[in-house]
Amino acid sequence: MKTAATIALEHHERWDGNGYPNSIRGEEINIYARITSVADVYDALGHKRVYKDAWSEEDIHEFLIDQKGKMFDPKIIEVLFDNIDEVRDIKRRYPDAD
């Protein structure tokens, strides 16, 4: 529960310190929250919502690269892209239910 509480508290913090609620930066942000932040945004952008259409995989990648070192830990982005084929395979195997 402590890990879940940390993720809930910190996953909107930004690598550059411009996030919330505490404006912490870099490695001050718990590693689990940094990973969750990338996963959350990657997933959310790729799905249609009532307020937006799903983004293309190319647009998502451009956004993540643009936000590397700003919103996101650069190392986490690199790990994501180093394993993108496995991520895509997981998405195919476990599609969201409508």
C-alpha cells in the first residue's frame, strides 16, 4: 500500500520540477512514480477518450521524445524504446475492453 500511495502522490511530478503536487524533480521522484508516469501517458495517448481521439504510435513517440528530460526521466524513455516491440506485443495480447 505504501508503494501505491507513493505512485498516486508522485506520478504527476515532472523530471524538470514543473509537476505537482510538490514540484520535486529528477531522482527526488520515486522510481515507481517515474515509470508509472511514462506508462500512464503512453497508454492514455494511444486510446480514444471522450475529449480526444487516440494518437498514432508515431505521434506518441514524437511526444515522448520531446518530453524526455522535461516531463519524463530520460532513462525511462530509453528503456521504453529499447523494449517497444515487447510493449506492442503486450498491447496486442491484452486489448482494452470497450
